[in-house]
Amino acid sequence: MRAVRIFFFLAIIFSAIIFILPEPEGFPILEYHTITENPEPISEVYNVTPAEFAAQLDYLQEKGYTTITLQDFMRVLHGKGSLPEKPIILTFDDGYEDNYTKMLPILEAHKMKAVVYVITNEIGKPGYLTLEQIKDMQKRGIEIGSHTADHLSLKLLDDELRLHEIRDSKIFLEWSGLETIYSFSYPNGAYSPEIIEMLKQEKYLSAVTGDVGLNTLESDLYLLKRVHIRKPHFGITEFKWRLLKAKIFAKFRN
């Protein structure tokens, strides 16, 4: 009970800040991992159950959000179309099999899109997506991005290993028959100017971080901010709070 009271007390304080500071511009990118009823102990903290995920999508639709992909965003930047009134991007890191068996049917039932970032050397291993599942997801409107070859923290690697992680994952996916891979997710959110330059050289057009906030048409495309959606302890209220948290960070940055 004490934890609940503290949670709501902090929510009230930060809600007050929302009304004091100017309204920030931008849209959120949500960061998910697994969507399953029975997560592995190591990934439980990052898991959202299918029922919770469906409720979160219901809420987004009720609030008028429209899902887009990173490629949709890039098309707008190149003058090919415009953003919906309330855009939002749903991303899923690591490439877990439940993204295909559990997440995708719920997403399609809501007529929504998403981006899935895969670790290529995990493809086909127990608990991870197979190559055929990834291809089918892409055919069904899911954008596929790279989460490196081995999910190693790039800041801890030398240039040769960094290039292997960044280049080989992209080449593997494209040479396996997928459409061009344009987007990248930094393992553990770790990045540097040198890593960003390497992404540009390897023809990636965007990259998502673990930094909290909102994104606009003027945002650095290799430093896109996300809202981490973890295992909820307070149901849909906690989901609303995480969206609010992104606004708060955006307001403070402004």
C-alpha cells in the first residue's frame, strides 16, 4: 500500500508540472520486448502480457493515436506524405518469437503497425523468431530493423568488432531476402559519435536510443528517443504514467 501511495503522490506532483511548463511538441516511440503470459525469468521485468498489451493498444486508439513505422517517418521527412494528427511508433527489441505468435495477432486486430529490431545471431534459436517468421512479419506490414549481430554494447568494442555488429546484421537480413534494412536499435542504449558515423556509412537512416522523450521532424534521426514499457505493476495507470513521463522529459529539455 505504501508503494501505491508513493506512486500516486509522485504522479500528482509531475502532473502539476505538466500544467506549468509549455506543452512540448513531438510524438512518442514506445519500446517493448516480450509479449507473453509465461516469460522467462531473465526477461520477466521487460514483459507485458497479451491482455495488458491489448489494453494498452485500446487506450492508444481511444486517445486518437495512429501508429506509423520509422520508414513512414522517413517518407514524411522526404516530402512524401504527412504525419497523422497523433502519430506513435511501437518498437520491439531483440526479436522474440512471441512477437510473432502473440504480439502480431493483437496488433493486426487493432489495425496497427510496429517495428521489430532483431539480433541476427539469435534468429532461429529457442524463444527467438525464425527467418521465415521475420519475412512473414515484413510482408504483413511490420518494419524489420537491426539490433546488431550479437547484442554487444558497441561502446565497449573496437572499430573492427563494431563494424561486424553493425554491418553483418544488415547484410544477413538483406541477403536472406528481406527488404532493405534502414533502422537500428542500440544495444543497451549505448551510442557515441563514432558509432553514429559508422551507422551513416553503412546506410542506416535512423536509430533509436533508450533516452526518454518525444520526437519531432527536427529530431536527430540517429538519436530518436523512446518510452520504455516494462512489466506494469499498476495496470493501465502505469502505462499512462510512462507516456506522461515522456512529455515531462520533453518539457524539461525544451
